[in-house]
Amino acid sequence: MQKGTFKQRLVAFLEDKGFYIVLGLCVVAIGVSGYVLFFTGSEKPSSAPVLMQPGNEAGKNVSSGVEGIPADRPEAAQKPPYDHEETGEDRMSSHPQPPIYEPADKTAAPEPAVEPAAASTVQVSAPAAVTQPVYALPVRESEILREYSGDELIPDETMGDWRTHNGVDFLCDEGDEVLAVLAGSVERIYTDMMLGNCVVIDHGAGLKSLTCGLAAAEGIKEGMTVSAGQTIGRAGNTMATESALPCHVHLEMTENGLLIDPMSILKN
């Protein structure tokens, strides 16, 4: 029989049998753990693991049940979080897949051909005919006595010198009708000591005529509109500067103030 106190006997026992005791406890623990894992490992845990949902604030937990869901997020109770029990159909609905391209059916009816629209007919009006100005010689059935000289000096029988002739002299008899060479407006009727009785007609477009050597103006007045061939007076051989010549009517024409040859306008 061992002697000593209880503590001494306990220490002595543990030193002698302690290894076997510890080994036995380990075997028991392993057996209990195996039992628990074998019979309870397939059961669903009482609570799902805490997951972070996109859009949630940091630190908020989403559970698989209604319990623990904040009052301001009631929609979380309508859909469980993604866990190991989520089906493939749920994943497809939660994560939409891109559309699948399907080639067009080659047997489909071809689209009807679109006929080009008929060209609209544009009617182009013919250009207006350019009407030539109606003109007349200052004296009917007259002959030219002297032509327009322009810058060329020619002998002047009346003045006895050489000078330019600024118009055209039309041979006639005293009393013959003198006519307006173009339509226009009578601008001036006057008498000049050297040119005799004169009539100025404005034909428009800068063109004017001066008829000299009239006995008098007849049937017209200043501002009156006349037509080509209308009588404006009678021949009178009243030009002092050309008195050495037979009876005639002197006609000058200007364009924009510059002398021109009257016959460039009055065609024979």
C-alpha cells in the first residue's frame, strides 16, 4: 500500500499512467468528432454566410432569411443571396447573357426591288426673243451727204478749214418731214444760231439723238414720248455752219455722253 498524501499519490499515478490517459482522451475526441461530422455534416447550417452585395454600404450583412434584415431594405427579404443552393436558372436570370447571333434565314423571301423614281420633268421656258430696236432714217428715201468722221479731220466748205464732222448729213428738200430715228422721250426743243432749230430725244440706256437744221419742231413738245418714224418737224436748211452745202438734216448721236457714229445704230 502506497504511503503519502493524496496529492503525492495522484502525481505518482499520473506519472505512471498519464500517457495512456491522454491517449485515451484523444481517441475519444476523435471518435466524437467523427460521429458529429458523419451524422450532421450534410445538414444546412443554421445561418448562411455573410456576403457583401453590390451596392450595399460597407459593413451591412445580407442573410438568407428575413431575420436580421434592416427595416429600410425590405426588398432583401424577397430574394435570397447567391449561395451554394442557387440554381442555374437563377443565375441566368440574375446575370443576363449577351444575345446570341443567329444568321438570317436564307430561305426568307427576297425584299422587293425598289424601282427608281421617275425623273421629274422640268419645263424650261424658251429664252425670250431679243427684239431689235425699231429705227428709222431722219428723212425718208434719203441719201447720205456727209458721213461721221470721228477723230479724222476733213475739209469744211462752209468754214474754209479742216475739222471733224460729229454727225451724218442726210440730203433732203426743204419742207420734207423729219422723223424720230428711235423711240424715246423728247428731252429738249431749242434754236441755236449755228445749228438752227434742234430736237434732243432721250432713247434710254444712255443713248440720245440730236437732230439739227429743222425749219421748226412740229407736233411735239418737251417730255412727250415719241415712237420711231414719228414726225418731229420739217427740214429747213437752217444750219449756219453748213450753209454751203445743199439742203440736208444733220443727225448726231451720243452714248453715255460720248459721240458715236449714228449709222452704227441706224442700219441701212
